[in-house]
Amino acid sequence: WLRKQGRSFGVRQVLATQDLPQLNPELQRTVSGSGTTVWFRQESTDVAERAASQLSTESSPWTADDLRGLPQHQAIVRATVASRPQSSVAIETLHWGGSRQDRLRFVAEQGHGVCAESGHRHPWQGGAL
């Protein structure tokens, strides 16, 4: 229902797993068949091959070795826009090199309440982190 009819009700699904083979085959197909997929480094050869197959296009080929060799904090993303799959691209995710207080301040600045450690308060949110 979520995938086929949920969108007409404004429902957006986000599916994630750290170990795709632990899911039953039907759920694996659902996760892999989502409109936008993000793949991080894969240790499993089978999963890396499946991911590479899903990510590859004529103009953007990917291999299982690409997935197995991704550095930390990097991923490959394949988005679907207006029901059309786009070429996959490599991205670098946000990496927190700062202190715990810096991370908590950032969260508070995004509108998620008061940073309990620094006391920083976002203007329209309450609550403590």
C-alpha cells in the first residue's frame, strides 16, 4: 500500500537496511526498487553486484569493485525524477570532524530544540536534546 497508493495521501517512504540479505526477497525487491537509492560501501560480493547492476546505466557504469572500494563517508546515489531514472553519481556525506558540542549546536540550529550542553535555543522550537 505504501509504495503503490501511499503517495496519493502524501505518504513518503524511507527504507534503509545495513544488511540487505537479512530481508526476505519481497522486501529486498521493495527496498531496491525505490525511486531513489543510496548505496554505501558493500562488503558482500553478491550485494555489491546487485547494487552495481541497479546503479549502472550506459552513461554511468558502476562495478561491484566500485561499491566494495567506496571510501568512508562516500556513497553512490541513483535518483528518479518524474518517473525517469537519472544517472548515478558519487557523493560525499557530511562528516562530523568537530566536537560533540559542535554537533549538538548544529542539530539545535536545524530547528530541533535546545542544545542541552550549550544551551543554544532555536527561535521557534522548544524541548531539550
